[in-house]
Amino acid sequence: MTDFLLFINEVLWGSVLLWLLIGAGVWFTWRCGFVQFRYFTRLRLFLRNSTSSDPSGISSFQALCTSLAARVGSGNLAGIALAISAGGPGAVFWMWVAAVLSMATAFAECSLAQLYKSRDKDGNYRGGPAWYMERGLGMRWMGVLFSLFLIVAFGMVFNAVQANSIAIATHYAFDVPKLWVGIALVIVTALVIWRGMRAIARLSQWLVPLMALLWVFMSLYVVALHIERFPEVVRLIFSQAFGWHEAASGALGYTVSQAITNGFQRGMFSNEAGMGSTPNAAAAAAAWPPHPATQGVVQMFGVLIDTVIICTATAAIVLMSGMLDGAETSRGGIILVQQALSSAVGSWGSGFIVVIVFLFAFTSIVANYSYAENNLLFLNPNSRVSKLLLRCFVLAMVMFGTQAALPLAWQLADVAMAIMAITNITAILLLSPVVRDLAADYLRQQKLGITPTFNPNRFPEIKNQLAPGVWGTEPEKKTDR
């Protein structure tokens, strides 16, 4: 099974998806007028008025934190360690390149999710790739397939990956049996997911900034302790990214293709741009200013925070510790991160990783569940039995993940991610004229010095595709009946 999944991943990531993701990033960067560079320094401005006054949606800040909760998981720790051990320090550079390109892709998919969102029977905003496939492309069948892929990927496989990292880290640090870890994790997860999307958003709003700051400060501490290695680490990242460096200072030599493939693959697994996951959180927001592109701009900064800041913090700890200089390079995943931190700061570092892994992975589990539930409602908006079965399956996969082998869990995650990404990228490329119009309209209003507001009457070809009462002039009365 492991060999078969490895073969599938090599085909998908080596020749299909890698170039599709790069192409989509380049296309939307150009199509949207280099949007990620235009708004690079304006995140604070977009979040300043992020408290939503619309009871139908969560705030922009909560949507950003929910998407970060799903993004910032074991992929930021174990995945980056795997990328460096398989592709060398040069993978870090290509991870950064992937992030910059992915910001434009995230803008596209999240703007579309806001545009084509609708309200559920309780009046809450719902949306995502399945919605813009149905409304924007008129292909409900495509939305159904995507929803099924997402439910399997996020509700099942990805949650098993997150649980796997928690169990391995806890067992390695404290010798706690993985079965006990699984039981405890299932109980805690059940207590959260039974309370719904708004509870998950509130939890993410507090936990995500805390855990991100803890990890970044720890990486800065490690860099300060080993500052003499800093110039060499920076040199290794750039030289191995382009094949200028083979084997020096005790480090292994890696090919450029290894660096590019692993950097892009793990960067994409971490920031999730193009996969179609983040739009599920973006659609739930009541964006301010009231324009679909607003949430696109906010969410593209999630890619920056996830990859350029948090993933780089992990890479700094691994590389600054010197763990790749010797025999321990055979280690991979979360254990490599634990060993690296312990080597840098002392034995207490291993226990600290357990805390960080739990925060990262647990928030991902509950956010992943919210994505799966959202797409279940697209398939069947009124079935309580389906929702109950989904919750039971999610909890079962959490338990399975604590017992599974690391290679199998990661390879399943890579296959699931690839299938989702291919489906979603196909849809957003087909809808790229709509993305271009949204970006141009938003920029036009900003240049005029007015608050960007979406007026569907300016886009008659789009207006008829929108859900009744969301972007129109009399939405509230229609949805309260």
C-alpha cells in the first residue's frame, strides 16, 4: 500500500500538480495585477474594522484565524522537517517562492467563495468551491465531486495526519501509550465539534495567535543561541536551492529537483492555497469593506503568515540546531523537530514541542471538521443523520491516526490534497475572468478614495448567478421569513 501511494504521489506531484500550481500562481499574479504585492503592507488596515456587525457571518479576523487553524498544523512542523530532510535546505527557498505565488491563488479562490456564498436555513453564510462550481460554472456535479473529496480529505485523512503527529510527539517525549493519547484526543475533539462553526471560530480567534507567537519566539530564541551558524544556514538555503552547493560543512548534497519538489509540495500542504479548503472559511465571513475581494486580500495574508513566518520558524530550528550535519539526517517528521529543539535548547525542548504540536494539530482537526461539515451541507442541507455520521467518522479517523504509521498517513494526505487541488484549480482557472473583474473593481474604487462596495448591477453577467439576498439590495427581509 505504501509503495503504491508513493508511486501515485510521484506521478501527481512530479509531473501534474506541481506545474499546475505554479502555473495557477503565475496566472493569477498577472491576471489580478500583482495583487499580493499591492497589498503587502496593508493587513492591519484590512483587519482593523474586522468585527462583524452582520449576524449572518463571522468576522474577517475570525475567518482568518479559522483558516489559519486548518493551515497551521503538523504540516508546519513534521512536514517542513520532511521537506528539509528529503530536499535539503534549498527546499526552504522554494517553499517561499511557492508562498508568494500561492498568495494570488488564495486571493482568487477566496474572492470567488465570497461572491458566490449563500445562506443556510439558520441564516448563516455558507460557501466555498462547491458553491462557485455550481453557481459560477453551472456544474453542480463538479461541486458534488469536490465536496466528496474534501469530506474524505479533511474530515478523514488530514485529521488522521494531525492526530498522528500528536501521538508520536507525546509518546517520544513522555512515553505515553498512543492508545491513551487517542482516547483523550477523541474526547476533547468531540466536545468542540459538537458546538458548531461559531464555537470553532471563537476558539481559533484566541488559540491561533497564541500558538503562532509561541513558536516564532522559540525559533528566534534558537537563532539567538546559535547566531554564529546563521550566515552558513542562509548560504546553504540559497546555494542548494539552485544547485550551487553539493556537499560542504558536513551537509548532504541534494539535487535542484529534490529541493523544488519538496519545497513546493510541503509548502502547498501547509498553506493550502489552491486546494479549495480556505474558501470554506472565507465564505463564512461578513467581509468589510463589503466587497468579495476584501476576504480574498485578507486570506492571502494567511498564506504569508503560515509559510513565510511559521514554516520558516520550523526550518530555522532544524537548520540552526545542526541536526542535518550528521547521522541524524535519517530522522524525519516530528521526531526530527523534537531532536533539533532539544539539541538547541536542552531536554525540555522535546516537551515544548508536544505542547506546540497539540495546539497546532488540535486546532487543525476542529477547523478541518468545520470544512467537512460545510460541504456536507452542500450535499444534503437538512440531514441531521448525515452530520452525526460525519462526526463519528471524524472521531474514528482521529483515533486511527494516533495508531497509524507516519509514511502511510502522510502519503494518504498527499494523494487527497492532489485530487482536491486539481479539481479546484480547474474551476478557478475557468472563472478567472470573474476574478479579474473583482480585482479591477476593488482597485478602481480604492484609487477613487472610496470604500470598496460590490454592486452586482455593474456585472449583469454575474448578477444572475448570485444567491438571492446576499449581495442584492433587499437581502435581509428575504432570509428572515
